[in-house]
Amino acid sequence: MKKIILYGIITLVIGAASIYLALPTLNYGYYGLPLIIFLISGLLYVLDFSSTKKGHFKKINPIVTLVFWGSLIFILLVPAISSLTIIKHSKYKELIGEVKVGEDFTNHVSPISTEEIRIVDESMAYRLGDKVIGTIPSLGSQIKLGDFNIQKVHNKLYWIAPLLHSGFFK
């Protein structure tokens, strides 16, 4: 009887501490609470098994065994089975929305004139921008170029980069 009370107190203390420290989400799909139950029942399983004398086997509490294996199966199988795409295929299909098949490709893509095609890539734009910044003596050591983005200015596409300060003491 004393052993059952001791195990109950150990379970309550460890359970309360782990729930307080881990703050598991009490919602389906999260492993927090089943994992805590698995660890506590595993600890009780080991304590109950190790309390026997050498050479003597005693029957382990069936409730602890059931909770231990049940929580292990829940942690391993339920999320794996419930997240299979074959089960939720219609929900994934609804995420795409309505797919419209176009008749004529030229109606969907507007032609681009050869004068507006970009021939400067991002690395070349960075080198050219760095070269321009280097020609200005007062800015060359104080700033550096940020990430380049393509922007439309007066209906023409340009590589644009922000000027970032290179450091506090420069």
C-alpha cells in the first residue's frame, strides 16, 4: 500500500512539474501531453520492474503497462495515419482552388519587345553598383549595397539596391 501511495505521489509531482515546465498544447495533433504521459508511465514501468529482487519476477501493474504501450502507439501511429495525404486528398484539392484551362496561350502571356529584355543579371548589377559607389570618394567607405530588387521606373525595369551604412565608426 505504501508503494502505491509513493508511486502516486511521484506521478503527481513529476506530472505537475512536467506540465508546468513543458506547457503542452492540449489540442489534437500535438505531442506534448501524450509524450508526458508516456514518459511518466515509462518511469513507473521501470520503477515497478526494478523493485523486484534478483531472480524473482513479479507481475507489473496492468494499468501502467496499458498506459505505457497505449501512449506509445498513440504517439507513433495516430499522427502518422491521420496526416496521410490519401485520407485528406479532397481537402488538399480544395486548397488549389478552381483551375481554369486556357484556350489560347497568347491571350494569357503578353509579348515583350526585345528592347525591354533585361540583359544585366543581379551579380553584374551588384558589380556595376559597387563600381559607381567607389567613384564617389565621400561614400565609398561609409556605405555598402543592400540586396538588389527589380523595380519599374517610368515603364522601364531597373536593378535597385538600398545604401546601407557599413559600420558605426567609419
